[in-house]
Amino acid sequence: MALPKYASTTERIWHYTYLVLCGAIFFFLIAPIVVVIPLSFNAEPYFTFTDEMLAFDPEGYSLRWYDSLLTFGMANPDAPRDGSWWADAWANAKWIKAAKSSVIIGVFSTILATCLGTLAALGLSRPEMPYRRAIMAVLISPMIVPIIITATGMFFFYSNPCELLTWFGLSPQCGKLAGTYLGVILAHATLGIPFVIITVTATLVGFDQSLNRAAASLGANPRRTFFRITMPLILPGVISGALFAFVTSFDEVVAVLFIAGPDQQTIPRQMWNGIREQISPAILAVATLLVIFSIALLTTVELLRRRSEKLRGITPH
Amino acid sequence: MAHSLDPQGAAVTASEIAPEGPLRTADGQPLARALARSQARARRQAFLLVLPLLLFVLITFVVPIGQMLQRSVKNDGFSANMPQISAWFAENPPGTEPDAAAWQALALDLQAAAEARSIGVVGTRINYDMPGTRSLFTSAGRQVRRGIEPPYREKLLEMDEDWADPQLWSVMRQASTPYTANFYLAAMDMTRDEAGNIVRVEEQQRVYLMLFMRTLWLSLLITFTTFVLGFPVAHLLATLPMRKSNLLMILVLLPFWTSLLVRTTAWMVLLQQQGVINDVFVWLGIINDSQRLQMIYNQTGTIIAMTHILLPFMILPLYSVMRTINPSYVRAARSLGATSWTAFRRIYFPQTLPGLGAGALLVFILAVGYYITPALVGGSSGQLISNLIAMHMTRTLNWSMAAALAAMLLGGVLILYWLYDRLVGIDNLKLG
Amino acid sequence: MQKTIVLTSALCGFGLAAQAQNQEVNVVSWGGAYERSQVEAYNIPFAKKTGIKVNMLAADNPATPLKAQVEAGNITGDVFDIEVSDAIRLCDEGALVEIDPADLPPAPDGTPAAEDFIPGALRECAVANIFWGTVIAFDTTKFGDNPPATAADFFDLEKFPGKRGLPRNPKRTLYLALIADGVAADAIYDTLDTPEGVDRAFARLDTIKNDVVWWDAGAQPVQLLADGEVSMATGYNGRFFDAMVSEGKPFQIIWDGQYMDLDMFAIPKGSPNPEAAMAYLKFATDTQRLADQARYIAYGPSRKSSAALVGLYQDGKTEMGPHMPTNPEHMTTAVMDDPEWWADHDAEMVERFNAWLAN
């Protein structure tokens, strides 16, 4: 943004103040995330920069907190680091177990949310869709309703899902969903759905319906039209929706606190325990890894967005 | 997707021709009927695409919340386990002195409940409305478990004189039906006195209204700070050339994509008394080492961390509206003699209002229901209503109370959500 | 409607399938140094002896998930380490498996378990493992030559400046305020039984309210002291001991006005692995195991026969006796937990406490 030639001195001063102010706000946004990274290499169990760190003395830095992520929970952490040590870490280390749970839950809930969400988005973006606004409002609501309310409701429901059937005069016996992978996956899928709907419908706004008609008039059946014409065009939107859903699940802790059992200790749940229990720099090491992970995701989403705009022929703003 | 008949195309043709007599399609059907049929089919198809997800969300989300809200008015801890005395209450109008039949019903119910080991549940239910009575039930239960003989009234009074307390009988009467509004009363810091009138609770017990007010006030404050911080940044991003603004946008989007727990942890590290910010202040000589600032485990911590976390939700909608504002309006105002301030206030700012409204409502809605961040950095003065719901869910286990508070919070959020839909439109919700 | 039913039943089917059983036992305990002591003293030898895998889960207070799981009919833990008041309350509500003392292993000299346990340590549905104290600890580097020595000093901000760490619950704060106010240890509950007594406790807490950092989990007060966030805190004596002895932190404990409580093992009805749970409970409360735990943390064993076996700390040089909450010298002004009183007044006090905190 350039300053016009006719600007007065006051305006110039004001303009530079404004730029400095914006710089400070950007700093406020990014500094907390960046500051975690060097602190995770602290050789001491403190959350601040030691004198050695400030002097860039290699003594002040160490990988001990990253190492503790591996050894925490292992049966024999002090054994020599050979194949069986790594096997032990893979099977028993708490953070690795948490990562495995997070990935399982994240992947399956994403698949569920993306499939159902994309189908629904296709329906919602048709002009003929009845009650569009009301249905959209219901489908987006998991994002709006406070998570504590959602988690509380799910906690009761998943503990005894068959209670629902008593409303229809049935009294079947069935298991519970709370404390199972399926329960957490269903819960996370529900929370991820609004993001899929929002991103996919946004992609479909620029979608040219005449392409479908052209395909149909050339003799393609609906299925073929979908997979050969619609899908490739909306794919970037679907993938970024899926990534949003994955991140939602990967970062979710309240629903996990309420409905997960001992087997579904995810990374955020483990972090929550760690923060409440004893925030050692090991938490900062996890945080650093997660920041790197989110940078990778952000890059992917940005590339997809640009590709999608190019595909749909929308020039970027 | 492929329709043999395109309804819109057909409608255009029909109006262009403007014929006399009913139009017919190629196969001889009346056009109006064919059109209606094809449109109905299109509607059905669209609806079928949405149906699986709608059912999914209804089952995994709407029904559970509905079920939970039912608990705010339903608690059968007393009525289900004390059937005889409940029946006595139903037969006799309020104000009836407990007679021999009532004492007998009470004693036999107590015995049955003690045997079935549900006496604790009964005591807990009455204890909600009248603190200190739980042990009355459990200790009576222990004594009558092996059996109780008449005269019941005298036997019970021998165990504890409090059994004759009229307030106890009034509370038992209220609990003798499974449905009650008492939990909503309690959620508004009110209770019933002996005669059943609604009164405010004692001053030192009032907490919920104050917390609702605090939640509103902190959410408003956080919305305001995100506006103050978000507006200049969004404006800068919207007016910079694309390449530069895309680069700076990363600084907004990275926090948006970073785990909530990571950001909260980061603030804990920064704001601690022995943390980075205090260290910097001491090093700069702004404060003395012995007077480090308390910036966490209080409201300040909640406000700072939540402002940071919610800021992108303000910047993104503002940015997308500001992008579309034509800079020539401001230039025109300037060329007509307006000062830069007037041009901003009269021309530019009004055009940003849709983005501002969207951002502010979204931030406010999200802030009102926040739980994680206040729980970790809020100390005692930075707790919000969500934290109290969680406390009743997990600590005191007064689930009916948690449900009543949740229902009130949910009501507020849904009104705001409706407002958002009316003013902004859910379709306009954008992410990144 | 049909679809709803089909879908729900399908979901339930999945749920059942996911409940695969194998030989393991889920133990929910308090985390931190305490959990480590149980892993060393109970879990590792138990797994070695029986081949049953022990999953240890941490909670701020295990009674919380236990109550929630029982109420919701959704039990995922097998053995819970809880306080007496919670054990009694849950037993009254029929949520816990009853335990016959005759099933528990006798002392090595053959004394039956019913006589070997200290009075109060055996309840209808729960067996105690340790006695523990909530005590005041302070940072010795903060106060120089004239360190605090009594509960009243904890409330004296002028002579002993600095923030205070206190647990965010009424149970472990009100008694301390009354002790500091001059109420005798054995008169605490009589005082709390009157509205004036409760007012008195809150009035005393008011004097330091603005300087308190509240904690929720047992490891936090230690962390707060170590980080210098507070100069004095109350916390569990074993945690402070661990920080002092094994991490060499400059802390000192004030035993005046300690709050004594028992921790008990209980098994909820309907737990996923009931047999393994009972086997674990019996194993963990035998004489040797209880004595072993004291090697790893400074809590007093609940069996008389264990006391003789308690020797040195795991470092091989620290005598455990002077660090035990059950040491007679520490008992003179100790407040014993009154589970019945708290079962009655917990909800009321929590509400008032929260109102007080929030205002």
C-alpha cells in the first residue's frame, strides 16, 4: 500500500505508525508459536531462555526432551538402542501410542466426514434443494454449539446408544460406543462435517453446471459424469475439507476426555494430562512437532486452493 | 446430474412462446405437469444426496444433545426409588400434615431402598435441594436395612429429629415427581422456600448469574480486542499487492492451523512469572525481579490467550470484505475535500461493516462456549460458564444442574447463530 | 424411522465388536510420583507373577471418572484408587463390588487381614493402601533465617511474603483456615458444622485470597514451588518428599495442621476385567507390597505388619520414618478426614467455595 503523493506530514506519520502497529500485531500472532521451538531444545527443565541458550552455547541446547517422548512409558528405556529397544518404544512409549490412536481416529473420522459431507454438499448446492437454509444450519451447528455441550450430550448417548430405541417402544440390549474407537470416530466425524460442507460448497459455487449437462448430452450416465467431470473439478475443495476435518479430529480434546476409554489416548489428551500434571519441556517438544505438522498442512491447503482457483478459472482476487 | 429435461431451460422457452392452450412436451404430456414432475424429481434427488449426512448428524449430534437437555428437567433419583411415599404425595395435596400412612410409606421405602442399595441415590437427590440431608438418608438406611417395625414415626424420629422438618417434607414432595424446574431455578441462583415460593439463594451461594454475566462480558471484551487488533491487519492485507499479502497471510493462517493446545501451552510458557515475557521485562528494567507480573491463572491470561486464538476468525471475514472495496470511493472522497479521517469514517468503514458483523458474531459465539483455554490459563477469576458445566459434569456429578446450565448457554448461542444466519448467511462462512 | 433403527443397531454392533477382551487390568490412579511408586511396587511384580498387563491411567482425582462411569453405566477402569469419602458414598449407591476381608491375604505371621489392617482401613467395598497427608511446604531459599513453622504462618503475608498455592476445593482449604485461626484439630468438624464456623473459615481465606494460585492436580503445587510461582503451597506430602529427596529441591515441610486421609482401592460393579481386578487388588494390598511402596514414596502403609518392613528409600540412604505422615510427632495436630461429613456437605461446600472464588 503506497502513500499517495498528496499526503500531509501528519498522514505520513500516521501511516508509518500504522505499519508499525500492524507489524506488532503480526508479531503477537506468530511469536507465541515460534518461541516454543527453541525452548523445546532447552537443556534445562525451564520454560525460559537460559544464559547458555542466549549465548548460543551448544551446552545450553539438547535433544533430551525429544528423547523423553520416546522413552516415556517404555518397559526398558535404559536398554541398548538396538532393534528390540525400538520395538519396545513402538509398542509401549506413551506418546507413540497416542500418535497411533490419533492417526487411526483422525483417518477414519476424516473418511466418514468427507464422504458424507461431499455428497451432502453436492445436494446442497443444487438450486432445487428443498429447505436448504434450515438443513445447512443443522449441518453446520456442530461447529457453533459449544464443545462442552456437544461432548456432554455424546457422553450420555454413547454410553448407552440403545436408549434411543426405547422411544420407539423397543428395549433392545446393545453395547456402548463410549470407550471404543468407533465412538470417538463417530464423534470426531460429526465435528469435522461442518468444515467439509463449508469448503466443498464454496468450491461448488464456482462450478459450472453446464459442464454436467454437456457430459450428459454426450451420453455419459450420472455416475460417469460425477467421476469424470464433477469430481476432478471439486477435488481440491474436497481435499482441503478433508484436511480441515483431519485437523479438527487431530486437535480435539474435550470429546476425547468425555467419551474415550483407556485405549483411545490421543496426542491432545496426552498433552492435556501433561499440561495439568507437570508441564515439562517435553510438552514443548510435542508442540514443536505439531507446529511443523501444521506448517505442512497449511502449505498443502494453500497449494490446493490455488490449483482449485486455476481449475475453475477464477483469477486470484 | 443429467436430466432429460432441464426445468430452467424449459421455463424460459415456455414464457417466450406465450401460447394459447396447454403446451405439450414432445411425447404429448402437458408441459406444466412434466415440468412439475421433473422438478419434484430434482428436489428428491438433491434431498437424497443430503439425507445420509442429515441422518448422521441427527443421530450423533442432535439426539444426544436433546437427550442431555431432558436431564435438566428430569431427575427420578427420588421418585423411582421411593415409590410408596411418592404415591402418598400424589394423593394428598400440598400442606397435608404427614399422617401415619405417610410415615409408613417413608419407612418401608427407606428399607427397600437400603436393601436395593439405592439409598445413596435418593439421598443425593434430596441433598441437591436441601444440603446436609444426604447422611440423614444413608444413616437411616443402614439402620432399617434389616427391617423396621411400627410405630414408624417414632422410630424414625428416634434416629434423627430432622425427619419431622417441614422443609424436608416440602423438598421430598417436590422430588416425588420425576420432572422438575428446580435445576433451572438453581441455575439462576434461586430456590424454593418451605412454602414453595421462589426466592433468591443466600448471597454467598450466588454464583451462576455472576458467571453468565462474566462470560458475556469477557466474550464482548475479547470480541472488541480482536476487532481492534484484526481491523488494521485485515486492512493492510487487503490493500497490499497480492504477492506480499499472500506472504503475510501465512502469519494469520499458521496460528489458525496450529493446535489449540499448542497455542495455549505457548501462552503458559510466555506469561508465567518465571516465563519469557517477565524475563524480558526484568531484563529491560521495566520491573524489578521481585515484582514479576501475574499475567496467568487469572482473567488477564484468559483474555490474552483467547484473543490470540480467536483473532484469525476476525481477520479472515474482514479481509474478504475489504478485498472487494473499491479504493476509488475513498479517493473520490479525498478529491472532494474530505480529510483522510473523514474519508475513512464516512466512506471506508461503513463498507467494512458486513465483514465486521460476520467476524464479531463468529468470535463472540465461539468465545461464549470456550472451555479448554480458560480451564488451563484462567485460574479462578478467568473461568467461564463452560468450566462450571464441566465441573458439574465431572466433579459434583449433578448432571441435571450441568444440563440446565448447558441449556441456558445453548439457548443463547442458538439465538446468536440465528442472528448470524439472518445477517451474514451461513453460506458465507469461509475458512482460510 | 426404520432406517434409524437399522443404523443404530449397526452402530451398536460395531461397538460390541470393538470390546475385544484380553488379559489386562486398567488401574486409575493419581499420576506423578505416586503413580510411579505404584508401578514399581505393584504393577511390575504383578505383571511378572501373573502375566496380566497393567494399564495405568492418571486422573486429577480418580473418583471423578469413576463416578461418571458408574452413573453413565459405561465402565472402562477396573481398579480405582480413591479417597475414603468417595468409597463410602459409592458403596452406598451400590456402585462398588463388596470385598470380604477373609479373601484378603493374611499377614506373614498368619494374622488375618481383618486384624492386620489399621482400623478404618477396611471398608465394605474398599481396601486402603496408604495413609497420606496434605501438608504445607515452602521454598527454603525464600525466607532465610526465620522460616515459617505453623499453619498460621501460611496466612501471614507480611512476615512471609510471596504467593500461596492451594488446592481448588473446599475439603483441603477450609480446615487449614480454621487451624490457622486457632481451632483445635479435633474440633474442626464441630466448627464446620455451624454456619458461623464456615463463615469463619472463609473469612480467614479472604485474607490471602488475592495471593493464591489454585491448583487441581497433585503434581502442580510441586511444580509451582519449583518454578518460583509461589513461595508456599499445600500439597501431598509424598510429592514434596519426592521433589526434595530425589530431585534435591530446596523445600521444607511444615507438619503443623496436616490433613490425613486414606487412599483405597475399589472395584466398580461391571468393570471390564473383574477377575484380574480382584487379583490385582489382593496382590497390591499384601504386607510386602504395601511396605515396598514406601520405598518409593513417603506414604504410610495401611497394614500394621508392613510397618516393620519399611526401611530405606530407594536411594538406599534416606530413612523413611521421619518423612511418614503417620510418624507420631506429625500426628499431634493432624486433622483426620471425616468421610461422613463430606458425603453430606461436599456439594454444598463446593458450591459456596466456587461462589466465593468467583466473587
